[in-house]
Amino acid sequence: MSRAEIDESHAQFRGAWRLFALGLPGGEVVERPEVFITAGHVAWSLMNMAFLPKPVETEAELERAVDSAARYFARGPHGWAFTLTQDWLAPSLRERADAVLAARGLKPGMVTTGMVADRLLEPVRPLPPLDLRPVRDAWGHNAIADVNAASYDMPQVLGREALAAPGIFGPECRAFVGCHEGAPTTTTAALRVEGVVYIALVATLAEHRRQGAAETVLRHALEQAKAAWGLERTVLHATAAGAPVYRRMGYRDVTTFCSYFAPAKGA
């Protein structure tokens, strides 16, 4: 990995969540010197995210960033998250980061690996034939929301509030639903973020996993993104379950992120 790729991975994370926030009816992006806030103002806390805008050297800098985000989200009722990579923290600060966030009510939750690929490798096995449908209308918006909500064990209503907004699927997005026997089973969205294709909303229903369904729709999304924008370099942030699939496709690890979650008021 290189420092440039670590910075790119962070910028892509922020940029993708910026598009999500601005695509939601009540969403807002707030850029402050100490923190970058992407607020969907929805109940799914993953869509209310704060990030560091730059590496930090001192505990005081990290505290200012988290406190600034906490004051912002305290105005609303929803839970939220602060996402960072230890590669953006000074070595002397890394072992203190959990304590700094815990003191402010944030607990470590989702861990993802930032990954990048300049081009994909050829498939190592035949991919399943799926009916691949572009996300262009309410059916597609609901399908991508429902599959992701089910994959993250979230209620359907929260998934639709967070992910079924038409504004998310604008000109900077190419999203697809893979269907089996007419029913949505897997999803992927390709977002254009600062001249790179960012892959998001990769999810597959439990009964269709480990069959190549996610790879099928992801490859299709990247083909369509290349045709639309002429871009081939791609970045994503993978869960532990998804990372082996992406490595097989040609992605390589760049850095690790942790999202720390603060509960909703009264939770």
C-alpha cells in the first residue's frame, strides 16, 4: 500500500457517503476544518456518518473532530457513526483511539477493508445466469433497499427510508439488481467519485450466497460504469465476508477502517 492509496480510500469513502446524503430528502453534508459530516438524517445510523478530513497527530485533534460531529448529531434523534482508519492516526494515538471515542459514547462496530483494483481478473469459475436489471424506478429503488436491509438484519422500513430515495440513483450512479426467477436476490451500485468508480450496496440474500451472484452483478455494474464514464479503476470497502471474493476478482488491500457507532437518543 502507499500513502496516496490510503488517502484515496478515505476520500472515496467520504465521497460515496456524500452522494448518499445529498440523495436523501433531508440529507446534508457539512464540511468543517476538523470533521466531514455526511448526514442522511434517517434511522439507519450507517447513513449518518462522520469522517476525519485529514490525518491527525494529537489526541486533542481527534477529540475536536468527534466532539464536533457529536454536537451536530445531537440536534437530531438518530444514531450515527464515526469512521476512521488507524493509518490516519499518529502512532502514539492509535492505542488511545478506542478510549477517546468510548468516552463520547461511540463503540467500535463495523470493520471494513479499503480495497482497490486497476482492472479485474477473469472469473475463476462460471458465473450464474441472472436477470440483471438497472435501478431506474420505484421497483428498483425498493429492491436494492430491501436486499441490503435483509443482508444487514435491518427492518425493511428502515432500509427503504435510507436507500430507496430516487436522488441516490442519479447521474453519478449505475445500480443493478440481480434477479432469480423474477425475485431480487443481489445488488450492486457503481458510483462516480472523483474520477474513480466506487462500488457500494453490494448485498446478496442469504439463500443465494456463495454461488457467484454478487460477482455477476458487480462485474456487470463495472462494465456499465466503464461504458458510461470511461473509468476502470475501482475502490470499495469490504466486510470480512466479502473481502475474499474481491481479492479473487483482483482487488488488493489498502487499509482498514473501523466505524464507531453512537446510539439513537433514548436507545
